[in-house]
Amino acid sequence: NSPLSVFFNTNKNIKKISSYKIDKIDLAPNNKQSEIVRFNISPLLLDPISTGFLLVGKFLNMSNKWDQGLYQIIKGTYNDVGGDFFKSITKTLAKTLGMKYAFIGEVQDFESKKLSVSTVAFWSKDKFEANFNYKLLGSPCENVINRKQIIISDNVDELYPKDVGLKELSVKSYIGTPIYYKNGNVMGLIVVMDTKPIKITREQAYKLNLFANRIGIEMEWHKNDLQLKEQEQKLRTIIKTIPNPIYVQNMDGVFENCNDAFLNYFKIKEADIINLSSKDIPEVIKENKVLSIEHNKQTRGINRIETEMVCGNTTRESIIIKSPIYDSSKKRTGIIGVIQDISEMKDAEKQLYINEEKYRTLFTQANDAFLLMKGDMFIDCNPKALEIFGCSKDKLIGSSPQLFSPIKQPDKQNSATKALRKIKEAISGKSPTFYWKHK
């Protein structure tokens, strides 16, 4: 039940273990910093809802010169991740192999004829230089990305005369090794070079191959990590710009994120609420039980809750949409909520109801007959209309005016024809005034 860091100098590497992106890792014991333990990592189901990792390790053998060189490379890089690791490995490889130059490059436009490489770290003699981009055509690196290690002990500049970079750096010897994604596709390459001929041993070539695998794992993890951060930033930007209040709580009820609309809604600041325990958050939040941890635990699926939200000295009619958040193992980790202020809509509904009541009172109590028509049919009327027509409402509604009229009007016009004409005039926007005789 003790953290891994009690026994090993994990530093940032603990993040990589839990990322499911790597299957091996090298760690140094806290009490034996001169030794390295290589662990094989396997995901492990601890119980029906919890996962962990099984680490099986062994001490690396430091018994000979070759192993000491390998140890120096591991020691110089085991504590670094991401961009720091790429710099450390290029520098350490160059120094351990006795080469002046080293760089790690990532292939660009792999499917294109204009194939190029962008470096992610470049060690030159005794310092890091700015990264650069170069075309692969005519360079030894072109052969490397075709899935083979290239070892040239001397005259590499003469063998590849089109590679102006080799001439500019006065390079004579060259080792290049491809770097692969987990799926087997070429990701890039690791290159070490020197200005003098050098006898490159099989062990040195193997070291480069060995660390090309580690670099590939690190590059893929680093790219995925950057993509994840970009996605998180996009999501944060979207949440920040949405006009509705949005918040995220973990299973302990702690607010982990919210947008400006949420802060403005409750008239609070981010420092008043983010990552604070439930007892330390503002009273205005505590007063709204719908935001409490007890209420969150009852949330199953997407919930739509209509309630009154307390906002200082006022209350607002609101709709809250709450949904559980799950991690990759389908374990529930929190709640995301969206608040929609419907106070204005509720006020409008109340005003509409008041206006309808006013209209209904005027309609029913008027001393003149009111009839509502759709097409040539009566659909509603007031009591005065029933009095004039001398019938019940159920007989009037759904009937046409001609049923209650003589065949002809006093002006000798056919009642049905005249009624349709007057109805069309009214529908077209006119307000015809006329006399009408009923039966």
C-alpha cells in the first residue's frame, strides 16, 4: 500500500505507466542510484471496477564496458520525458558513442514525393542547436526510413554528394536507425555523425537500435499527450465561450472546472470555487442543493431538472441538465452540468397567461357577438353570438354561416357566395363592413 515513489525515483515516469502507452520502463532505486531496474508493465484487473499495473523487473547487468556504456545512456535519460527526453538522449548517445553530432527526426508527408524530416532535438559538438527541416532525397536518411539501419564508417559525404548538410558539417561517418510507431509504420529516425572516420562496432549499432525503440515509444506517447492537451484546450475554450453556465464536479463534489457564465451567474470568482472542498465553497453554492454531492450521487443518465436557483438575494427559474462522466474503464468519475436560466421565459409565460385571461374576459362578457372562423367554419364564439343565432354552441361550432342564413340576402346576393367573398376579403387583410341577415 505504499507509493512506487517510496522505492524508486519515478518523477514524471509515473504518468507514463498509467497512460497504457508503454510496456517497459527503466527506474532507479532510491537507495541505489547507481543501478537501474528494467520493469515489464502489464495492465491488471484488481477488482470488477478497478484496474492497476503489474511491474516485473530485473537489475540491468553492468559487468562489462558495453554494459557500462548502455548504463550511461539509461542513467542520462531515465528521468526525462517528452522534449527533455529527446534532448537528453541525443546528447547522451553522441557522447557515449564518441560522435560530434546527433539528432532525432520525425518524418513529414510520408505519403508525399516531397518527403522531409523535421528534427525534434539536435546536438552539435558541445551544445544543442536550433531544430531544422531537410529533404530526404539524396541523403543517407532516405535509406534509413526505408526500414533499415545505415552504418557508414567513412566518406559518407562522397557517397551522398547531393546532401549539402553533410558537407556543411564536414561529416565523414554516419549511423542512422529508423524509429517506428507501435503499428510498425515508420515515425522517424535517430542519427549520430562525426567529422572523422570511426570504427562502428556491432554493439554500438545495437545500442542505437535499442534506444530507437525507446525513442519511438516516447515520441508516440509525447504526440498523444500533446494531442490530448490540444483537445483539452479546445474543450476548455468551447466551455468558456458557451453562454450557458457549465460546471464539472468530481465524485467528492469538488468543482474541477466551470466557465465564466457560471461565475457570473452566481457572482463569484474562480478562486472561490475551483478545487475547494464542499465546506469551503461560497454559501450561494451551498444553498442550491441540486449542486450538492448527495444530489449528484442520485444522478443516473442524463437528468433534466427544473428548479429555482438561489443567486444571492434573488432566485432564478432554471433548468439544469446533469450527466455522469466516466473514464476509459467506465468508472464514474464525476458530473457535468449545464444551467439554463429560464426566468425570462417564465415571466413571458405569466404575462401571456394574464393577456389570455384579459382577452377571455373581454371575449365572453362583450355585448357584441364575436365569432372566430377557420376557412368558412366557425371555431369559437362568445355567449352574445349564441344569443343572436339562437342556438347552442355545439351546433354553431364546426358549421358554416350559410347554414344559419336564408338562400339570398336582402341585396339579392346568394348568401353562400357572398359569405365566401367576405371571408376571403378578411383573410387577405381587409376589414369589410356589411349587413347580414340570419334565419
